[in-house]
Amino acid sequence: MATTNAKHPQDAMNQGAERSKDAASSLGEKAKDAASSAMDKTRDAASNMADKAKDAGKRAGDMAADAANRLGEGMESLGKTVREKGPQGGVMGTASSRVAETLEGAGRYLGQEGFSGMANDLSDVIKRNPLPAVLIGIGLGFWIGMGMGRRS
């Protein structure tokens, strides 16, 4: 009888150990599922944020293109006004005609190329003429610095 009592507690311990393994395994599976779910949610949130950033960048680009187009149209319109209302003959007529041509040409350029086209063209000019670009930069920096010094 003593052996059956001793055997019975061993069975209970084995059953307890088996239940503990099952519980630990179940808990491990639940932890894996929770981690996987959290990763999926994080991935989705990052994807949504990236999409929103792309949309915001596209809207900003569209707004800049629209602003460049409107500015170009305004410059062309101003050039036409100068041409129509400015003097028609003599030195002043020649000067107003050139100002009108410059405004109209710059307006067309800005409308066609936009700010990004202007930046690319400026970059190309700087690459072709680095020394004059550096000297102009130094001169502009000096001029701005002098202006700032006067304000203080």
C-alpha cells in the first residue's frame, strides 16, 4: 500500500510538470503572437507615416510650382504693362522696351522651369564657374554682414 501511495504522488508531480510545460508553451505562443502583432502594427504605423510624409512633400512641391507659375505670370504681365505704358521712343523708350523684354522672358522662364529648374541652372553655372561663384558668395556675405552690423 505504501508503494501505491508513493506512486500516486509521483503521478501527480508528473501531471503537474506536464501542465506547467503546457502552460509555459501556451504562454510562449501568446507572447510570440503579441510580439508579432505589435511588429505588424508598428510596421503599419511606419508605413502610414511615410505615406503622409510623401503626401506632404508632394503638396509642398505642388504649392511651390504653383507659386513659381503665378510669379512668372505676374512678371510677364508687368513686362507687358511696361511695354504698353512706357515711353515709345528715344533712350527712355529703348530702356523701357528692354526692361519689358527682360521681365517677360524671366516670367516665361520661371513659369516653365519653376524654382527647381532655377536651382539646377544655378548649380550648373556654379560648377562651370567656381571661382567667380566663390567671390560672389564672399561679396554677398560681406554685404549682408555690413547690413546686419548697421542694425545693431
